[in-house]
Amino acid sequence: VQISVIQAIHTANISGVIALAGGGSQALADLLKQPGASSTILEAIVPYSGSAMVNFLGRAPDQACSALTARQMAMQAWQRARQLSSKQADTLFGLGLTAALATQPQRKGSDRCYIALQTLTETLELAIDFTLPASAQLRQQQENLCTEQALGLLGHLIGRETSVQQSKDRSDQYQRSFSSTAGKPDWQSVLLGKQSSTLEVAGPSLIFPGAFDPIHKGHMEMKRIAEQHTAMSALFEISVFNVDKPPLDYWEMQKRHASLTDLG
């Protein structure tokens, strides 16, 4: 990423919190090198140890290095940015990066990096799977790519054309994928606390709240019994806010909403 992109990031009307684990430190260093960083970076967090990650996310992640963990880090960072800044929510971002880069002795599984960017309007997710055998020399190359892609996501946020816009990319060293999930207006309102639900119901209703990750036969049986006892039709309600967890991001909302929609 060119210095001009970083300078453009610093002059844009955006501020946020960055959370890094396992890699990406060079991205933070590159941002801090350029004048104007204090207007962009509200806080940087490095929850490297397991206990630090638990403290940051509110619970132990299923996997330390995964797309889900990166998105949860980004969401928590965005929530933190809202606490630290009085700016409008649509100017704030949360960047989460978790990586498992080349190390000695070699770990089981592939070297990889997941980067997510959370804003009021969208959830961006980028995954890099490194394909070359791990080596000490390769780690710096991996770090460089993680840094380039993390800064590229911020560049994308301000409308700068960077390589992250490509949905897929591969070379002899890595495979990369990128996705963007837009937040529907009513989802944004729920996330901001402006409304408690996306559905307005009049009169008595039978609401079945839950995570539904995924929905299973037990849920359907509970729904059947509740409807039988009340003579009412039950409505599934996906809980965006849960105790000791970051709020659901838009990618997660879309996935769970689609699974319920598929039921008819």
C-alpha cells in the first residue's frame, strides 16, 4: 500500500480502534509513522495471550485464528470506538486481525490470516491462506502481505482502489478471498440501540428468541409445542446482543437470517 493511501486515510473523516493478534503489527506501525495518525487511531489493542483475548471478547473464541474471531474482534473494536469518540457512528470503524504465521517448530495446519473491518454500514472480511511451507524467511513476507491487506481494507473504506476489491486472488504463495456484507437500515438501527427489533408487532405475539447457530430439530420441536399450547404462530427472533459476547456482525446476521428464511 502506498504512503499516499495512508495519508488519505489520515485526512479522511474516519476514526477507529484496531485490534491485532498474531500478526499485523507492521500495519499499525505504518499508520503511526505518518502525520495525522492521532485523528485516525483512537486506540490499538493487542490481545495476544489467551486470557487477553477472553478479556477483550468477553469469552474464549472457538478458535484463536478464524474468520469468526476476526469479525468478533472488529465488532468489539467498533463498539470500543463508539465509547471513545463523540463522532457520528458512521465515521467510526473497528479493525480486527488475527493471524497464525510461520513459526518454529512448525504448527499443525496452514499459516493463515483473517482481517475484518466493521462499520455502521457493512462488515468486510478478508482471508489469506498461505500455501508455501513455513520458514523463518517466509514469516516476514507473510507479515508484509497481512499489513498490505489490512491497510487496503482501510483504503477501501475511504473509496481508494486497492487489491482488496478483488473477491478472490491467488499466487504460488497464498490464496486470498474477500467479502462484504451490507447492514440493512433496520439492522443498523438495532445495532445503534435506536430500535429493539426489526419487527413491529401489534397485540399479543409468540416470539421465540435465540442464537439459531444453526437452527436444529430441537428448535422446531419447541416451536411446535409452543404453538400447540398457545394456538398462535411463533416468530423466530435472532438475538443480536448476547451476554459476554460481542454483538452479531452483519455477515453473521445475514447467515442466520438466511437459514431461517430457508425454512419458509
